[in-house]
Amino acid sequence: MAHATGIKYLKEKSLPLMWCPGCGNGIVLGALVRAFEELGLKKHETVVVTGIGCWGKADDYLLTNALHTTHGRALAFATGIKAYQPGLNVVVLMGDGDGVTIGGNHFLHAARRNIDLTAVVVNNYNYGMTGGQVSGTTPAEHYTTTTVYGNPERELDPCAVAAAAGANYVARGTAYHGWELKEMIKEAITKKGFSLVEVASPCPTHYGRYNEMKTALAMLRWLKEKAVPLKTYEQLEEPEKEGCFPVGRLVSRDAPDFNARY
């Protein structure tokens, strides 16, 4: 049995990828295009909307329709596309800074409206492209170029926000779990309503250097250790949960989506 490669969705002439060695974005992109292939998505019926940042460069490599937008506003543009052409498959690629820090207001209301979009947010825990500054998802007390004494603020949990705001599908994966990530993206695309797939993928160039993940291998080992399947995580005692986070399908419901109301 031949496995999906996703190569027909990629601009081979644009390769190799521009991301830093050890960056998880290539793994996420691979999972995305394999999901497209296994779902049989037609390129002309699929629109990938991106914002600014490292992960926002993913549209450079895709042969689907693509729209590269402004920082924090990818979901606003995607909402317009889906409202005007409900039959399109609209997938929004954002980083944590783009998606839920600068773009937090759009993120909240896209989930509240439950519009039929799929958001893939790569959480690298800092602003990777602009120098490793603190973002809304940087863990408390962790270090960045602008929090050299440790982040004094609590981190934002994108999955918890999406779930509380009313998203129909919420899942979290990691750059270590590529196969599982592909399956989550497939579920998210086929689920009506707003779907979020958050991908934990610490930036090895900036965040990792300041937080004892000085190599990509160390980052992958950290993800393997700290990412715990949801059912297992729920059975842990509170002290055992310290520093860990649940992965897998976190929310799946069938509330009416925005497009179905009109």
C-alpha cells in the first residue's frame, strides 16, 4: 500500500525549505499536505491563508490557492473568503504570535462564530522570526530575548480559549508526533464549524537556546516526555501534571456552524 506523500501540493522548485535547521515547521507542513492528499482535496477548491511569521511562510511552498495576509489578521481574511464562497476548503496557518497574541481578538471571535475554518497554529513559544521575543504563549518564568529574568506573566492556552469560545473541534499535537498530527488535521478539515489544531513546536533557534533545548534533538525529546495523551493526562495527580500538557482530540461537538445558519 502506497503512503501519501503530499508532493503534488508542493512547489518543488521552491524547495529546500527556508526554515532553520531543526525547526518543526517542515514536519507540520508534511503532515498538512499528506492530510490534503488522503482527503483528496482539489487544489482549486482549497485556500490556504497565512499570516506573518515563520509558519506564515508555508504558503510559499503550496500549489493550492493561497493568500498571504497581515500580522494577526489571517482569520479575518479567511472569514471573508469562507463567507463569500462557503464551498471552499479554507485552512489558516498561523504562529502563536500571529494567531493568538496579536491576532487574539480575531481568534476569539472566529471560534465564537464557529465559522467553518480550520486553523493550524504552530506554537513555538516566542516570536521566532523577529528575534525570539516573548509571546502570549511563552510559559511563565521561561526565558526569551525580552524576558531575560523569566516571563513574569501567565501563558495563554489557545486550546482552552477555542474550547471556551465555542469551537466545534480542538486538538493539540506536536512536531514529534507527525503521524498523529496528520490524522488530527484530517479530522479538523472534515469537521464542520471552527476547528483548531495547535502544534507544540518550540523554536530551536531562540526559545530553545534560553530554555535548555539547545538542539533540535533535545527539543524533540522534550516533546516526547512532556506531551501526554489526554486520557493519561486526566488520570495524573496534580504534581505529576507539572510541566506536562495533554495532546490529542480535546473537543469534538456538533454545534451549528456559521455558514449553516444562512
